[in-house]
Amino acid sequence: MRLSVTITVPAGRDPGIGAGVALLDRVTAAVAALEAAGVTAVVVTPDRTPGVPPPAVEPTTLAGALARRTSSIGVVAADSALFGYPYNTARRLATLDHLTRGRAGWSVEAHPGPGEEAAFGVPLGDAVEQAARAEEYVEVVTRLWNSWEPGAVVPDKVRGDFRDDTRIHPVVHRAAHFRLRGALDVPRSPQGRPVIVWPVRTALDVLCAARHADVVVPWCPLRPTSRPPSVRSATPPRPRAGTRGSWSCCRRWPGVRCPAPSTPAGDPAAWAGAVRDLVRGSGADGATLVTDGTFDGLDEIASELVPALRAAGAPPERRGRRSRRGSLTARLGLAGLRQPARRPVAGEAS
């Protein structure tokens, strides 16, 4: 079973750690333990729980620091598809893929956090308008990543030529929310582009994820002590006939909340059995484990919950180094990263 683990920053209930080297050291230690346990990827995301202190660090920056201190685990950074500029997002995440040597991913934030709309000064409109903006954002980022063909980098020191301009194609985009003209200034990354992960919360997310995502994460309430897991909630509804997009190219990792450490309801064996049954019953490809937002919760995943999954007959990836080499794409079992169908864009050059 392939597992990803969500890391909220700051690990919300540990505000005393701060935002500096102490935080990096603590996160690094937790991720190293998850890597050793066989976890496939970590998803670095801001904690948006009401009443929790604001994020101490920006996720893609922290993910970049983790890239230097890990060797095999996938590093997925949450980044908004509503605020900022697609060009900057494409640059940051392509750089992350280079730093990790092909282990990077993008968890698409397609919903605004508390106060973000006012803080950024960007009026988003209703849910339909937000979904349209997020989808166009992801589309533009993907096109920028693809603006460099394989082989466009030509490191010829004698001639002083380091790029083949015939293999670099400027993006011309003019649509409802974004306008740009030009190629990305970061060379094609080891995977071609980072893996796109899309958390599914609404029916609109289902449609967007089906068109663009490599991994879809539907939320799945899991209560192993009270009732069987909901297989249906781990299986997003398929797009209606006639709509663009398909789940055939996606991996599905339902998101489940881990029991809080040292609680009576947090029996690792019962929880592991419920996760195993959920994944098998839904035909999912793995699971995304969401902690209680503390470092103790992260430590318990590596020391107790992953071993419990192994004992329940749902082991994570094999521990051998050979099985964990290569790109995140390879570890996910994807033959290649999908190239989403693109909408006609008004005013675009052919």
C-alpha cells in the first residue's frame, strides 16, 4: 500500500517551536522517520484550522529545505491555484522537482483559506467562478512546465550554448483570468513536471481533478470503533458522460484522519484494519494519512500506525532501497504524467 502523510505547518499545536531552525530540524526528523518506515510521500500544507496560529513558514519553501535532507520520499507542496501568478508557481515547483531529483508534487489549493480573499485583494466570486479560476491556473502552470521539450538543455561549454531554442516554445495565453506570453525560465524538470495532487471536497473539484490531476484525494471519514469505513466516500463520483476528463489516469488516495496519540479511541490495530478494508473495498491505490497537527502525531504514524498497517496485511512500500529509487511518478506506478486536455483559449496563437 502506498501512503502519503499530510504535514501541517506549523504543526499547529506546537507553537513554541517557532519558525526557524528548530522547526526545520523537528520537521526533518519526523519526515526522516516516515521515509524509513516506507511512506511514499509527504504533503506539506498550511494548517487552516480555526483558532490555530497562522502558518509559520510557507509550504514550498519548507519543502525545498526537506529536499536537501531526504533521499527517496516524495515531497508534495500545497500551493494556491487562486492567488498569485501561475508563472511564479510554475517556477517554484519546477525548482522543487530539480532539488528533489524528480520527487516533487503540487497539492492544488482550489479553495480560499480564512481571510485570504481580503488579504490578497482578489475578489473570487462564487464557487463556480473559483473553480474556473483554479482550473485555468493549473492549466497555465502545466503549459509553462511543458514549454521546454526533452533535450532542450544543451550544456556545450566549448560553444557557450546551453539551450536549444528550437525545443523551447513560448506559451501564449489570454483568457478570463490570466494573460501571459513567454516560456518558463526554469529548464524542464526531472519528471517533466511535478506530480499534480488534487484534494476533492466538492463536485466541482471532481470535474477539475478528472481533467488535470495525477492523484486525487477524496476525504473519507473513518470511525473504526463505531462502524465500517465508507467505501463510497473514498470513491469520487465519475464525471458525467460528455464532460472532459477521466479517472483512468488518476491514482486515488482517500484522505483519512489518524487517531490522536495516546487516546482510548486510537487503537492502532482497529484503525489499521479499517484503512486496509477501505482501500481494498474502494479499489483505491493507497491512502493519505492526516494527523492531529502535532509532531507527536507524526511520530506515532512512523512508530505505531505504519507497523500496524503492516501487521494488518496492508504494508507500505517495501523497505529495500531498490524499491524506493527513482521519481515520484515511478513510485506511484504512473507510466507517465498525464497531459490534460486543454480548452480553446480566445486570442491564443497557434
